[in-house]
Amino acid sequence: MDKFSPEERHQLILNLLNSHNKVMATDLAIQLSATEATIRRDLRFLANEGLCKRIHGGALSLVPPTGTQEQRLANNNCEKQALAVAALSIIKKEQVLFLDASSTHMLLASLLPNDIGLTVVTNSPAIATRLLERQLIRTILIGGELNYAVGGAIDITAVEALNKFRFDLCFMGVCGWSSEAGFSAIYYQDAEFKRHAASKAGAIVALCTDDKIEALAPYPFLPSESLDYLICSPNNSELKEYFSQLDCTVITSNAV
């Protein structure tokens, strides 16, 4: 006889997904004193209800919409600030940077050195506004129809504008990352815009907060092996090991 009812198992699985973002059927079977067949049925049910995403042998949490760019700035602010500070170590003189619409990149924009001849291209008016304060940084704002949830222009006009540039570093906004699907975005247009921006970069950079790890948004746009620099917190040793094996430079922030 099962230790928990189906409803109790479903809630316990969701609790584990909320705290760990990823669960495996073999581990759940032990934790919940159930057979793997029972757990697989539970995961199918939860996936059909839109509460998780099935992967081979387990499930991932889904990335929910988290508000506007300004609203996202309040979430994990200290962690994001630490990531932005750590990212400064890879920025060199006279580089052309692309800052994708992202609350973490808003913080990075305010920290960029003012005296090394940087050019910054962005699709985010909020990032461009912060850069107005940095008079010696050349700032180029990509136009197009603004998507208020994303915080920037991601339509076909914005995509076509990217063809005018070649970036030394492309700082890519991250909605979710999983070992199964790589980096993913919540919105289809945003994923297409990010994919095109990445194609114009000498090197691709991701500043990844812990809540984005092993979480899946609907639209994958970049495989893990295409990333050149990962900036993350020091807490997740598995993530650092994963990307170090992909010939990706991993830089950790100071603990917050």
C-alpha cells in the first residue's frame, strides 16, 4: 500500500520542484515510498496539468512570468548585484557590448567603467536610460515595438537592426537553463531575438541566478555548449562542473 495518497504525492513533488527545480523518478520513489511506475504516472499527471515539464527519468519546474523588467529588479537583488560585479572582470577596453533586456543587466549597466572606450548596444530603454549617466560610454538603443513583459524591443525591426553589429561580448538575458534543453525564454519572439543576437557575438555571456538553474521556459534558444562565459553564484558546484567540461569559462561571484 502506498504511503501517500496521489494528491499528497503531487503536492510533495511540487514542493520539491519549487525548492530544487529538478526531480528524478528514482529518487522520488525512494523518498515517497512508491514504485517508479507510480511516480512516472504522477509526473505525467502534473505535466498534463501544466505544472512541470517531463524529461527523461524525471521532471523540471517551469519558469513562470515574473513581472516587468523593473519588477524583476527587486527579486534576488543582492545576488544579481554580485553577478554584475563579477561580470566586470571580462570587459576590456574599446569593446562593443550587447546588453539584452534583463534586470541583472540594468545593474551591470550602472557599474560599467566610464573611461575605457566602451560601446554598448541594447534593446532595453531602461538599460539605455542608466547608460545616459555614463557620458563616456557610447550607447546605441535598438528600436522596434516594445514588449513590456520582456522590457525591450524584440520584434522583426529589432532583429533586423542586429545585422548592423558585431559584438565582442553578448550578455544574454536568461529565463531558464536546464541540462536537457540549454537556455530558454518565456516568449517565442524573445527567443528568436536572442538567437539572432547570439549569432552576432564573438563571445556569449550569461549571468545566471540560482533560481534559473534546472528550470525550463517554453522556447529554447541557446544550447549549453554555445556559451563562452557563465557568471554564477558559488553555491552550485554541479553547474560549475557541467560548464567547465564544455570549455566554458566559469566565473563565480562573491557569496551573498
